[in-house]
Amino acid sequence: MDIADVYAAPGHLIRRAQQIAVAIFFDEFRDWDVTPVQFAALVAIKDRPGMDQRTLVNCIAIDRSTVGSMLRVLEERRMISRVTPKENMRIKRLYIEPAGEKILDETRDAIRRAQERILAPLKADEQEIFMKYLARIVDLNNELSRAPLRIHARETMPDIA
């Protein structure tokens, strides 16, 4: 094996693609102090207000060891609130706050541009094929992740009403 083999390896290319995607995200989000994982958390919490921390971990496939500190940052910035229900003092329900809603509203164009820039090197038909195969790789290897995605769509999320 030589360095050319490393450069051609799927794992290396996926890691490089992730680096590029994150760089594009930060470039598009330069006016907002939010990370890709924080952004995903805000979207999930807005989409399903009242979810608990464990549900969020399953919903956005984040490592359990880092979710608490990430939520603490969002709470300190008043983007979310964590509420302890009287019926179960061991959990905290997550709710988006006006500052979090504002970030999501203000960044609609930025996230669209970021996604477009990530796929820009490909023609439209290639983008569709690439996304299909990328989704297949991720879906079929989900259980191998340290933080597997456990909730795929709003319809499959547990009812928390």
C-alpha cells in the first residue's frame, strides 16, 4: 500500500468530503455562531418540541457524551430551554426559544447555499445518483456508527405530547 491507495480509499474520501462540507457550512454560516450539530439540534427541537435529550441523540445521531455540553451552550445562548416535567424529574424536555427560531429563520438561505455548494461539482443527474448511493451507504451501515440514527422521520418518532 502507498499513499495513492490511501487517497483512493472510501473512508479517506468520505472523511475529506466531511471536512469540505463542514468548511462550506462554516463559510456560509460565518455571520452566525452555530455549528452543524447545533444547527441540526435546533431543527430537530423545533420540529418536535418537548423531545428529551435521549430522543435528540437518536434523532440527529450525535454521541451521547457530547450532547449535554452542546445543549448547555444552546441554553446559555437562550436558543433552547430544558424543562424538567413534574412526572419525571430525571428527564428534561427540550424546546426552541425565540433566539433559536431567529437563527433558523435567518439561516434558511445559508443552509440552502451550503448544500448547493457541496454538490456543485456534480451535474444535476449526478447529484441525484450520488445522494442515492450516499444515503444507501449510510443507511446500510447505520448500526456500525458510535452514534447510530434511531429515528428516521417524524412519523417514527415516539409521541411525547
